[in-house]
Amino acid sequence: MALLAGGCSGHSGKGKSKDPGTGVTASEVCDGAFDTSAAEALRRLAGTDTFDESGGSNAAAESPTFSLENAVRQLHDSYEKRSACWVYKSGDDSGEPLLEIRFLASRTHPSSPKKQSGSTSSTYPLGLYARVGPNGADLFFRCPTEAPSRDAFIGDTKYVKGELFSPAGKMRGDNVDKDRMEILNSVSRKVAQTADCVSEAGLPADVPSR
């Protein structure tokens, strides 16, 4: 089971959902899934409040705009068919997203390890397992979902995994780990609400200290 806290992005090219230069605010990205704390965290990490967004270009050939409904509907799809929310700093022509967020159904979840001396990762008491590392964050939460068909890529599961890719080297601020977890927790809560499992997900509105 790959963990983005120490993994790499599945980014496959920039595809903005809006014309260049129009931009959206931090509270508007990812289908409005950033609560106040997450929007403030994004502004701190980026040093700006104007962003461009893409929902990716997946094999399903659907709208490039990310939506929470699509994220839930595609939980059991293969990686290349799941949409993602890519967030870019407006005016950044590098083609690399500041953030990439995806969700998938999961049959298992890791157990939270004890903090190791010299470790470059941080764990948080959220959901079933929440960890931030040099390249991003992972958040597993309880959310039973059924596969849409018998031949789905992933069958019925009890858990959902949220993945956030965001190399710490591209981030600003003094609390990069917690800011990234604020963002992933906020979007995960919205996904849980959309999937009707928020009461069992264990995702509080406020991210506790690690």
C-alpha cells in the first residue's frame, strides 16, 4: 500500500478548469471543499489567494472540473479513472500543481506508528490513520462503500483513503505539516459528508496537534 506521505504524484499535465488569469480563491477550489481553516492554510502555504484549478484528465473522459460527487462515485475505480483536484498558484507556468488530492476505497488501513527519533513524518489523531511526510499526506477514515458492479476495480470496502501530494519544498510558512493536514482533513470531511459516513469517519472540524 503506497503512502503519498513518502511517495510521488500521479500528475499528468496541467488542465485548468478556468481561463488563464481568471483564478479562484482558496475557499473556491476543489468544489468548495476547503473550510475556513483549510483556506487559510492554503493561503499560508502558497503565499497568495489566487489559484487555478483542474480536475485532471482521467480515462473516464469526464468533465475536467473536480466534484465531490465524482470523487465518491469513482472511489472504486482504477487509479487512471479517478479524478483529482489539482491546485496551482495563478500565474505559475511550470505546469506543476501546488497540491494534488485524490480519494479511493480501501480494504485496510495502516496502524499509527510511534514517533521515531529523527523521523521526517508526523502523525495526527484523525480518522484511523493520518500522516504527513516530505511529499504529502495520507488520511484513512472509516466509510463503508459498495462497489458499483461486480467487476469494479475495488470491491466493497470499509474505509476510504485520502491522498494529498504536495512536496514540502514548494510550501511556505512555519507549520507546513499541519497546514497540509488541515487541507486534507477538510476535503476528507466533505467527501465523508457526500458519502453519508461523516458520523463514523472520525474527522473533527479542528485538526488536533500531532
